[in-house]
Amino acid sequence: SIPGSKEALKKLVDHGIKFCLTTNQCTLSKRALVRKLNRLGFETVNESNVVCPSTVANRYIEDRRLNPLLQVWPDVRVDFKTSLDKSEGMPRDCLVIGEMMDKSTRDGTDSALQTMLDSPKTPTIVSLGAGRYYKDGGRIRMDTGSHAAAFEYALGVKAVNVGKPDGDFFY
């Protein structure tokens, strides 16, 4: 962490000043991210003052009554619980793309594409970020934006990006 950052947040709270932390982190649920920050000494951080792409995406999906198919890390699925509960048994019309390392096999990608092609209406793509690639343990990996671009091309629709700095993140 940045030296003095824990103390700075504590001073804000002590003076009654509200703060909001925004992140593009999409490999942990909001709850898990807050717990991690608390363990690192940021005790003043709670779920009410953290905004992350998964919770923005869930609100976007709920407001539009979409039925999501999630291409996200297993831990992040909890941030979509209400959307998933409401759409149980319904045809999927929305593809949510986050960090896809566990889903980015050819079969997983083809299955998601087929599900969207089978949608009764034009599918919506919601991307939790716009990164092109990143390094992981010395390996280069395609990031969320690259996967979203592939689905945009295949489906002929433009993705909604709910990651920073896109305006839809602040929806």
C-alpha cells in the first residue's frame, strides 16, 4: 500500500468525510475484496464505500431485466446472485465478461457464443473491463477487453464496458 494511505482514510472517517474507492478488480467478489483490504490494515473500508465492475454490472443487468450468462471467476458470481436468482430457468440474453481464465477454453467460448446466438432477442455484452492483455506469472494473457471484442465481432453487437474509465462504470 502507499505509505500513509491507511492513516489518510482513517482521518477522513474520523472527520465524517465519506469516501468511495473505485477499482477495476474483477477476480474477487466485492465482499472478498473488502475483507482483503481489511486484512491489509484498511479497517475503515466496508462494502458501502467500494465500487467495482461486478456490482455495477449487476445493477445494469437488473435495471434492464437481462438474464446473464457469466464468464467470470467463480468468486465473483456472488455479486450477481440477485440477477441469477431472478433469471433462473430463463433463456440467457446477456453475456458478462470478466477475467475469463477458467472459462477461456475453446469449448467454453464456443458454448457461450452458442448460448448468445440462441437468445430470443439481440444479446447484450457487458464487459467488466477493457484491458487488452496482461502478464501473469511471466505469461502474456488476453484480458477482458480482448475477449469482449471477440464476442462483439461474432455477435455483431457493441459491448457495454462497466470498467474504469468508461462512463458506464459511473452509471
